[in-house]
Amino acid sequence: MATVHFYLVRHGQTKLNRAARLQGITDSPLTAKGIRMAKRLGYELRNLEFRAVYTSDLKRTQATAKYILEENQRKIPPIYRDPDLREMSFGQFEEAKNMKLIPQALRTLGLKKIIRAFLNEEHVSELIRLFRTMDGTEEIENAAQLNTRFRRALRMIGGEYQDRECNILIVTHGLILSNFIESLYGEVPLFLVDNSRASLVDYQNGEFKVRYVNQLRQEDPDEGRRS
């Protein structure tokens, strides 16, 4: 089977990102900065030919993909939507201000538990666990469920294109993408992958391999081989 190169991207900055509010399944439009970020990444990827593009069913990922492709110098690929690529729901905390969550987190979890979570090597899955504990319901998926959903999407997509080596652009969300990369033992920034930065994960024979995380494509040492 040929290798499928997944370029995994978190959407550009949105109005809720700028307001420092949680957004999971709640949608929010890109800011002017978010559009610039997407175009900047598109320029970095301009000479890379994508065989297909997949986004979640939320508009912020679709808009980000649109602005990335506007900069591309190759043949424009088909764009598909996959609900399995959408962000985790934050339950009752959807659209909550980040700073207002701190007092509740301290009351519910305690300072030591929060510090241990962020110092943990698997800090993304620990963060998800903390949200589930605070919510107290089953509405918020756990890290394993998120990872299963995301991997299912990538395996289905990868299976469609393994007849020849190719590049697939995936525009998704911060927490679910960071959780997936962490599950592959990739190093994830403390505050998740950045908006409109690419992570490259190869897929071959049912296996995933991290090539780089949270970078611009110009930093990939093997970039010439796939252009």
C-alpha cells in the first residue's frame, strides 16, 4: 500500500477564540486574523498538490480550508465534510469564558489535581478527563472515545487513497487533533496545537507515523519528495 500523507490543521482563529471562550460543537466565524493565518499556511503549502480535502461539519473548518486552497498553485481538489472530525463537546461549558472556569475548577478538582494534569506527559487526555469530572455527565467524550472517532475518520479516508502516494489535507479542531497526536507519542504544546499550523502524519498499512507537529511546511526536511 502506498503512503498517504495527512496534513492535519487546526482551524484559524475564531471570534470565540479571540474572546477566550471555550468552543467545541458551538460554531463561530473566523476573525480577520484567522483568515490571515489560514492564508499564510496556504501560502506555505502552495506548491503541494492535495488529492482531497476533508473538514469537519463545522463552518470554521470549512472556511479555513477555503482560504488555504485560495493560495494553492496546483489543481484544486474536491472538499468533503466528515462529522467524525468535529471537536469534542464541552457540555455545559460551551462558550464559557476560560477565566471564569478557574474558580469552579479549583472548587471541583483542587489545585494539586490541576497541576498534576498539566505536568503529566499525556496532558491532553488529562485535560479531557478534568472537563468530564467537572461536567459530571456523560455528554463529554473521554480521550479514548475521541481518539477512536478521529482514527476511524482517518482510516476511512486513508483507505480511499492508498492506491498511490498522495497528500490529503485535513482541517479539524484543536483538542481532538492534539489528543490524536498525543496518542501517537507526538509532543503536543501545553496549550494544544496552534491555529492554522500543520502537523504531518503518514498513514501506511493501517499504521500512523508522526513526521512533525505544529509547524509550517518549510520546516519539513523531506518536503521536496512530496511536492
